[in-house]
Amino acid sequence: MNENKLMNKTIKVIQIIDSLHPGGAEMMAVNIANGLYEQGVESHLCATRVEGSLKNNIANGVGYLFLNRKHTLDIQAILKLRSYVTKHQITIVHAHSSSFFVAVLLKIVKPSIQIIWHDHYGNSELLHERKSFVLKFCSYFFKTSIAVNQLLLDWATINLHSKNKKYLANFAHLNTTVEKKTFLKGIEGKRILCLANLRPQKDHLNLLNAFKIVHQYCPDWTLHLVGTDLNDQYASELKEFIQKERLQAFVFIYGNCADTFEILKQASIGVLASKSEGLPVSLLEYGLVSLPVVATDVGAIRNVIIANKTGILIPAANHLKLSEALLNLINNKDTSIQLGAALHIFVTKYFSKEKYINELINRYQFV
């Protein structure tokens, strides 16, 4: 074991996340826990409310705790977490998204822990609408807050009371050992993939309107929507649109899938049509497999997609521009290959797991 890993052995940290259903924050929590373990850190992960398919992605050497928290002030769950943290002599609690409240309750009953809060807020274009009274109060208990893009860091600087505020861009990592279970329909080499949970901020309706135009010119291409389907009103609107426009044989909804790497390998173009974002992990995953990408200019996406160099960047909520960009990639194979290759180089250079984990460890050492 090298000197750095021996030094890292003194760090004992637990990632806290509400759910292990696939999503950007959830994936980051698991990837961070695994990455820390690989670098010699005593690493743990706690799911507070529900488990999910991402549990299968947790490395064998990472400690795991499920709280099964039933309500906001679940004292039994907090005491269970305190017992686990005490037993393993954990000193750093790295809370993701809304799990900050659990971390603060833990600190009240175990004051010696230090809280790092990780802000993955996806609606960074709509921060003025953010409900944050409880978060602002709880931030008095944070040692450090981490933002995934500059907009969130600027917001934290004005609104939060944590002693330190840092910007740390997401990284991407694909688990290549998960068995292939998802088989995308349609013709190989003619599949457009949108890897995003079915939520309003992802603006799938904009994408569907764009694909309707694409389908008129390229009827053999198909669109594949992979991400958690809550079967709510938003999902119903999407399904109704697909039926109304008679696109059932060309647009497919797969729901929650764990074999992301295998899905990406079957795709030809990656797309994100979001109205708002932080820094989407799916965008970085597109880059890892060299997919040519069309994405909207929201959040920190422009930090990854440099217009016409690493992908095509378009304005949000504009299905005409989106369809035009998709048709551009479909009709210009050489351009698609070049953009995909450039994105791969860019992501592996600037958003690597190794770079991220080393920087995070350095910050842990000063907590």
C-alpha cells in the first residue's frame, strides 16, 4: 500500500442519501463511496428512506447501513445511525441533497461528527423559487457545503451559514460488470437515448416534440427514454403524447434500469432536453462511451458541451432547435464521430474519478 493510501486510512466517512433508486445524486453518493474505498479510505454509505437497484453497485469493501426511516423525526432511525457511526468511529458525515436533515439530527445527538453537505439541486435556473428555510437553518451545523456548479455556489455564498463553501464538479464512472438486462428496441445504429428520470425539469415533452419532427425525415430512427418512471401526472402526459402522435412503435420508455453501461453501448446519439440542471451525471456518462450529444444550455452543461467542439448546445424549451441539432448528427456521420470522440477526451481529462476523489480526500483532511 502506498504512502497516500496509508494516510487515507485515518479518514472514516459515511455518505448519506435518501434513496438508492437511480438518479444523479444517488449515483454520485455510490460512486464517491466506492472511489474513497479504492483510495484506502474507510468508507461507508447509508440509505435513509428506501433502497433501490444502486445498492448492487456498492463495492464489497464499503460499509452499508439502511435506516428505513419512516417519517421526518424518526428518533429510532437516528439512534440507529448514531450507533453505527459510533461503532465504526466515523468522524465525517457527507450528506447528499435532502439528507442534510438526517445529518443535522445526528449531530445533535453526536456533536463530535463533522457534516459536509453536497448540493445536487437540479433546478439551478430557478433558485429564486427554492424552498430553503429549513436548509438555511441547518447550514449552521455544516462544516462545508459543496456545490456541483457555479450557480449553486453563488447561491450558497449568499444564503448558507456553513463555514466553508466549495465548488466541485461531478465525475462520471460506469460499472462495466453489471449484467446486461436492458435491450433497446429499434435498429442498431439508429437509436437516440435520453438518460434522465421522468421529471418536469428534464422536459421530455420538448424532446418528444422535437423527435416528432425527426421522425418525419428519418422514420427508421427511434427514441429511448431511460430513467425512473413515477407513474405520475407528468409521466402520463408523456405517454398520452406518444399515443396521440402515434409514436408507440418509435418511442420507448424503459423506467428504472441499472445496466447503464450496456444501455449506452446500444445508443447512437445522447440527448438532454432539460429546462434546468446542476451538472448531469448522464451527460458525463455519454462522454465515457463517446456518444455524440445534443444538450440544452442550462446549469453547468456548457462546462462539458463546448458548442460544435464536444457536442451541440441548444437553448432550452426550443423543440425546433433540438430537432435541427438531432437531424444534423443523424445526417452527418463524420461530424457525429468527431464530436463523440472529442467529448470522450474532454470528460476523461477533466471529469475523471481519480481527480475528483483525490480532491475530495484533500478536503476531508482539513475538516
